[in-house]
Amino acid sequence: MNRIRFNCDYNEGAHPRILQRLSDTNFEQTAGYGEDPHCDRARALILEACGNPDADVWLLVGGTQTNLTVISAALRPHQGVLSAQSGHINIHESGAIEATGHKVLTLPSADGKITAAQVEKAVDSHFSDETQIHMVQPKMVYISHPTEIGTLYTKAELTALHEVCRKYGLYLYMDGARMGYGLTAPGSDLTLPDIARLCDAFYIGGTKVGALFGEALVLCHPLLREDFPYMIKQKGGLLAKGRLLGIQFETLFEDGLYYELGRHANEAAAVIRNACIQKGYPFFCDSPTNQQFPILPNTVLDALSAKYAYATWEKMDDAHTAVRFCTSWCTRMEDAEQLAHDILTF
């Protein structure tokens, strides 16, 4: 029997409307490298949603390519990027940032987030050290929203990070691989215009939120925009058939589909979360998004593993393990309800 997959949010292909649009436009002849009407319209729709008409939008293929391109473009050879120790660029990108010649400067975090106070302390520590020229200089702050463990930044927290970055001349960059799930999470007070106002650069994830592939990078800081297309090309992120990216983001943003898909995943995750709460199981972290991290008895997990795929997160003790159940933009509600039923039953 094929197991129902709750192990990640990119098991499936793409939303049917995207596939239909790609099919309908398949024989159109357009310019390449993103210089086509679909990419133009996608960029216009994204800028409208961001409320920042002066920003630049670049469409890249994947999250790792986007991260390494932005970070390497922003930093000089002696500079590094501050990140939570659990940040994606630190633990899940095979040293891609270091391979560009820039060090990831990690900060401890229990909830996946970093604070303005941590950033200020790290920068003060560097510049107050008389041996500072022997160390990597912090120049960028990397965060993700949601974080690796599904937690969210508040508007107040992002504002504080923005202010400390302005104070010390740092760039603030947000990884938005799962941004659609964060923006539509219950209780979230951050909007896309807030992010566009407070961040120097961020990307809107498509790969994990309904697209076949692709991320929409928004560059707000003027210095980051200079010669950026050269960097995309050099780092292997420039898609010759660029319209394939444009068509997807055009479809996601023309009538609110992106937000619709985010809400659906969060609602499916809430079904699973509520079953765990009803059963009395604790959580590794408090996530309102499509990623849920309950701590379950190993005996229950053994029973569930016959029917469901999930990600093992952390062994808590000899009898309990924290796991990740991850819903997506197209998780069937009946599958989430079946998992919830089995959590309550086993």
C-alpha cells in the first residue's frame, strides 16, 4: 500500500490552473530569460501585492539558488551573514553560502527566530574587538518566515530587526520559501507590504506553495539591485525559458490563488494539530503553519508509519520522538482527517 505523504510540502506537482496555463501557452513564441509579457505581468502583480512599485522582481528556479545569489551579491569577500543556528542556509544547503566565499555566522535560537538584541550584540562584539580585522565582518541578517520549525515573526519583531539593521548598516534578507503559509497563518500580523517595507530583500516561495518550481525575489534596497542580473546568470539561476516562471507567478497572484493555497494547507494542518492536542500530546514547538511538530510515543509512530510518511525530527527520550507532519497546498482534507482519526485511535 502506498503511504500518504506528510513528510514535506513539495511531494506533488503544481496547481491545475498553473498546469493548464502552461499548456495553453505552450506554443507561444516569446523572448527568453524572463523578457516576455508573462514575466512582466507577474512582476507587476507581485509589486502591486507588495505595495512597493520601486522594487525589482527577479524570478529564479529554486530557494538555494536564490539564497546564494542574493547573499553573494550583497557581501564583500570579508563579510558574512548572521543566521539562526537552525537557519536553512546553515543546515540544509550543503554549504552553498560558504562555497561562495562567505561565512554563515550563527546565533543560538530555541524557536527558530533571532532577535534584534542578538544582532546588536553580535555586531557590537565584532566592532569592539581590537582584533576585528582578523574575523569575518557581519553585514547581512538572514531570517525565514516561517522558520524551519514553523514559527512566525511578528510585525514588532521584524520592525526591531529592521531598525537594528539600519543602525549598523546591515542588509535584512528574508527567505520566504513557505511565505504563503506564514502570511495566511492564524494570528499572523505580518502582511506582504510590511515585509516589503521592512526587508531589503526577500523572496516569495513558489516551489512549496503551488508552483512546479520557482521563487520570486524582491529586491528593495537600491545597492542590491545594481548589476543583479549578472549575478543571477553567473550563479546558474537564469532560466532560458523564463516565461515558465512568469506564467506560474502570474497565475498565483492574479486573483489571490497564492493566499488561497496557503490557507488550505494551514487548515489541514490544524486538523492534525487539534487531534494531537485532544490526545494530550505535547509539541516540540508552537507552529500555527502547515508544519506541525508533535511529540508522540514511539509505539504510536510505529503504527502510523504503516500508513503515513512523516519526517523524524528529534529523539526526545527512549520512548518518545518529535516528528514533523507537513501539509501542502493540495493536501486532501480527507487525508488530514484520516491521520487525525488514527492519532486519536492508536
